[in-house]
Amino acid sequence: MTKPPLKILLAAPRGFCAGVDRAIKIVEMAIEKYGAPVYVRHEIVHNRYVVDELREKGAVFVEELDECPDDRPVIFSAHGVPKSVPEAAQARQMLYVDATCPLVSKVHIEAERHHENGLQIVMIGHAGHPETVGTMGQLPPGEVLLVETPADVATLSPRRPEELAYITQTTLSVDDTAEIVAALTARFPAIVGPHKEDICYATTNRQEAVKEVAPKVDALLVIGAPNSSNSKRLVEVGARAGCGYSQLVQRATDIDWRAIEGISALGITAGASAPEVLIDEVIDAFRDRYDVTVEIVETAKERVEFKVPRILRESAA
């Protein structure tokens, strides 16, 4: 039986970013240096496949520091942690390695600098997301006000409206964030913004690639985890950019074949925590059902690399 033709537009950049790649290497190198088990506070990155692979190698994932023994290394996830977490680890004389993405750390430093200059902070982010919790936890309670939508800006009650600065979660929708920033600057004209945009290069690049692909396809699949902020934003960007069916899948087994029956063009991308093996798996699933041709749609090249902490580099030397 002849398979129907299907053109796949594969977005580039897609998948792993430099911060995710670094975080995974940190866990692998820590296991190599210290032996198993190595504890990891929160999922190192938001992807079940990655977490399961690291678990098989000897990583133990916990939600809180008090679940970790004193005598084993603990790693803090790429999303960052409140200041209270390393302080508690130090108090227990634990060996810890911070895998916070350097671009998240940059936002932490910005927040501290604004605080030292007497400014109260407005953070644009998603309540409860580990990155938001970690960033807000860099400063004392009440020093960071959270907004999620333009409507939230209207209800803000800062101490002194003329002494404000804003920061953002690194994995937000570029367009949504621009709307919130516009609302902030309209209500608080003196508000101070970041020296360089907080939304990271990888988030921006993946969204731009989706904007290029989405209007040209009948369906868009974003490979990523349901708790991955940057992956969920890609689904939203795809829908807004003109794709009538924009969906998140974790694995090929999650594809709803009935929903995409009869398509002739498919877009595929992946969130920053999704490994390329999952992308290949999805493409192979389509090859089983369609006569597939793959075209890469590249909108940017990424050459960013982040070094792992020195303590781990020295052990590998």
C-alpha cells in the first residue's frame, strides 16, 4: 500500500540549549567524580526522558534539601534556587554543585543590583515555576512583586512607584512579555529595565523558528514536557502564528493520529530540555505512516557554550 506524502518542516534551532547541556553534564560529571548516588534538588531540567536516563546512572531526584543525606553531593537544578537553599546546605556542611543556568544567574545578579540601589523589583513570570521561585528568593520577602499578565500590572501596589525595576523569567513568550512591559512602562514611566533582555537567546530563537514554520504547515508538534515553560510557549506561539493544530507531545506515543489525519505538511520543533533522540523518534513514527521528506527551516545559528563549575572540570582533568 502506497504511503501518503508528508513534508516535515523541522525548525532550527530546536531542542537542547547551552544551559540544559551544561546542567546534564554537571550531573554526569558529579556521578563520575563522587560515585552514585548523587542527589539533585528538583528535576535537573524539565524532561522525563533526560531525568530517567540520569536516574539510571545514579542520580536521585528530590524536591527539597531535607530529603538529601548530609554525606552525599547535591546538585541544584538549571532553574535556580532561592538563596535559602545553598545557605541551608552550607549550614549542614554539605557538598553542593550549582547547575543554575548562567542566564538565570544573570537575572539573579540584576535583581540584587537593583535592590542594592534601593529599587523594588517587579518580576514578569509564572507563579510557582521553579525559576520564578528561585529568582524571587534572591531577595527578602516583599522586595519582588510578581506579575503574569498585563491585567496584573493594574493591581500592583509598590512602596514607591517612582523607584521600581523589572526583571523577567528567561523562558517566557517574547510577544506576551512585550505586552506586559508596555503596561508597566505606561503605568510606571520611571521603571528601570534590564541592561540586556532577560528572555534567553534559546527561548527567543526557538520562538522565531516556530513563527517561520507555523504558517506553512497543517499541524505543529512541539516535543517537550508539560511542566516545561519554554515548550508550552512554543505551542502558543505556533497557534498565534497561524497553525490550526499546535500541540505538545512528550514522545511519539503521545501523537494523536486521528487529529492530524489527512495533513500534507507538518512542523516539528522541541523545547530547550528535549534531546534530539526524541525528535528522531517522532520523525520515525511518521515515516512508518507517510512517505516523508524533511526540510530544515533555520532562522538562527547557536554557538553558545557554558563551562561546568571548576570543581568538576578539575576532577575530569
